[in-house]
Amino acid sequence: MTTPDWDILVVGAGPAGSSAALAAARQGAHVLLVERRQQVGLPVQCAEYIPAMLKGQLGLKGGYVVQKIEGMRTHMPGQAVKETVAPGYIIRRELFDQALVAAARKAGARVRCATRAIAMRPEGDVTLSPRDGRAYTVRPKVIIGADGPRSTIGRWAGVVNRHLLPGVQMTLPLAAPLACTEIYFDPQIVAGYGWLFPKGKVANVGLGMLRPSGGQLSLRKVLDGFIRRLKTDGKICGAPLAHTTGWIPAEPVRNAVHGKIMLAGDAAGHTHPITGAGIFAAVTCGKLAGKYAAAAVAASDMTILKAYDREWQDLLGETQTRAHCRREQMEACWNVFDTIIKQCWVAYREYYV
Ligand SMILES: Cc1cc2nc3c(=O)[nH]c(=O)nc-3n(C[C@H](O)[C@H](O)[C@H](O)COP(=O)(O)OP(=O)(O)OC[C@H]3O[C@@H](n4cnc5c(N)ncnc54)[C@H](O)[C@@H]3O)c2cc1C
């Protein structure tokens, strides 16, 4: 059975998908948002930092905030700690994602959880598979793929993330409260970094790096070593309370509109290729995708979708391109870590030269 009555199908209820659904529904489009998980936002796969300005922009009720962050402290071997102003918040990511979905629903989007987009026919019909029911087909005018780093919709459009860095993280008790995020560079964390993000009485401690090959230590062993170091430094204590993993795209700028498919967030490779931060970009680009999708539907003119590529690239293209160049440099020259590392991290002037 085909249901032809959706203007826009949004796949994935992360920050990109909910923001897209919210923007499109506010413009009067008939929006269906599907999410394969039973409960939005769970399990959490995130270190849970957002920049302060994002909270201001969203204007959601702040129940998802755990603590304020004043800045970032970068630890580099053999160097003084570098302090950078980086106001933000550590959030409960599942509550943040749920608040965004609630806003999209309130604006009129229909939300179906435990429903996976599984196939697209040549004419653009999409098969949705609910966990507890029979698969059915919808015929949206526009499809927004906001389905994360290993996007199915991206595959349908013929554009996949080629460079995915693995991230691993444990949550542990903090020895004492902290007001800054802490970033650690170490030759063993190959072409990546370790993080300690304070979250009230606990901390998210993790790392993202190149996938180990041959003789390199496994990611888990590198994380164990990093945790031992933080314990020795007196920053954390006790046993892990939670564990998560995930993929972080590190992609160059590329177009996100392909026929009637638009991609947003991790699915489009919008994540920052050096910091791995992606929530701000997901919300920003999701909103834009929703705005242009609704405008195209209202005008019955799919050429309007292309304006999405222009606008997000105007906003994020330069930052993204610089970060991607730095990533290539970091990966190619990791064997001369000391000489390149300041050019490859956002806290240093050399990064911007
Ligand atoms: C370990 C780790 C730590 C991180 N820490 C931070 C941080 O502190 N700050 C920050 O800004 N960024 C961080 N990131 C990156 C950030 O989490 C992502 O950039 C962000 O989640 C991207 O949002 P999104 O909406 O594009 O994708 P996602 O949040 O991945 O949402 C995609 C959604 O699509 C759903 N989905 C997938 N396939 C289908 C399908 N076929 N049908 C239906 N639904 C589907 C998924 O279940 C998921 O809910 C971190 C990433 C990792 C891995």
C-alpha cells in the first residue's frame, strides 16, 4: 500500500532530523519524521557538549542542561596548558534530542518511532518498516536524510561518508567539579585526541582517532591508558558507570542535494573534521534543509532545494574546508607530531594561519 500524502519525509530524529521537521512543519508542510529507535536519543553516543549560542538560538526549556562550561583546556605533551574561552553547556543528550522532537511534534510534524526507512524504489517511494508491524510505503515529495554517520538515505543518493573515525567513551566519577572541558593530545591517540568533559559529578572520558591498523594498540587499550593517566592526575576516580561508542565523519565539503533527496547533519558529513563536534552543524543545517524543502513543496518547484547547498556552504564551508585540510595534514604527518600539532588544533593561532 502506498500513502502519497506526505510533503516531506524526514529520516532520523537526531538534532538534524528534528530541526528539519520543526522548520518544515512551521512553514505549513505536511511532515513525517521516522526514527528507528524505540526511544529518541537512547542510547546516548555523545560527549554532550554544546556551544552556549546554540542553547540561546533554540529557546527550548533548559531541563536538558547539566552544567555550564566556561572554557576549554588543551593539554599538549611538554607544553603549558592552553586555556581558551569556549562558553557552552554539558547536556543530557537524550533529553535534548527529545525536546527537539517534542518541538517538531508541537509544530505539526507526525513522529513515528521504532520505524526504519529500509528501501527506496526508483520512482522515489520509500518503504518504512515499523518494529511491530507490517512494512508500508510512502510517496513523499522530498526526502530529508538525517540518519547519522552511516546514512542509508545517503547510500540511496549515491553519497556516503568515506572517512569515519571511531569514538569510544566511558563515564566515570569526577574527583572534583570542573568548569572547563579538557582536551588531551598524545602520540598514541593517532590523528585524534582524548577528552574529559565534566558532567556534574561525573565526566565523559573518551577519544576519537584513526582506526588502529596492524601493530597499533586497539582503541580500547588506548582508552584504558588514557583513563589510567587521568586517575593518576587525580581528575577522575572509581569504576566506569557507562560506556558508548560511535562513528565521527571527517569529510570534505560536498553537495547535500541529490534530486529530491536532501542530507543533513552527520549524514551529509557536516561534522567538524577536527573537533568532531556535530550538534551545532546538525541543528543549523537541519533547519535550513527543512526551510528549503517546505519552500520547494509550497512552490511546486524542486529547483529551490539547491539553495540549501548554497546557504549551508556559505555558513559552514570555509570552517569545514580548513578543518578538512588540517585533518589531512594531521593524518599524513602524525609521525612528526611535535611539528604539526599546533596547526591542527583549533585552540592555537597556527591553526588559522
Ligand atoms: C563518542 C562521540 C562523542 C561526541 N561528542 C560530541 C559533543 O560533545 N558535541 C558535539 O557537538 N558533537 C559530538 N559528537 C557528534 C554528534 O553526536 C553528532 O554530530 C550528532 O549526533 C549528529 O546529529 P544527526 O542528527 O546528524 O545524527 P544522529 O544524532 O546520529 O541521528 C541520526 C538518527 O537517525 C536514526 N536512523 C538511522 N538510520 C535510520 C533509518 N534507516 N530509519 C530511521 N531512523 C534512522 C538513528 O537512530 C538516529 O537517531 C560526538 C560523536 C561521538 C560518536
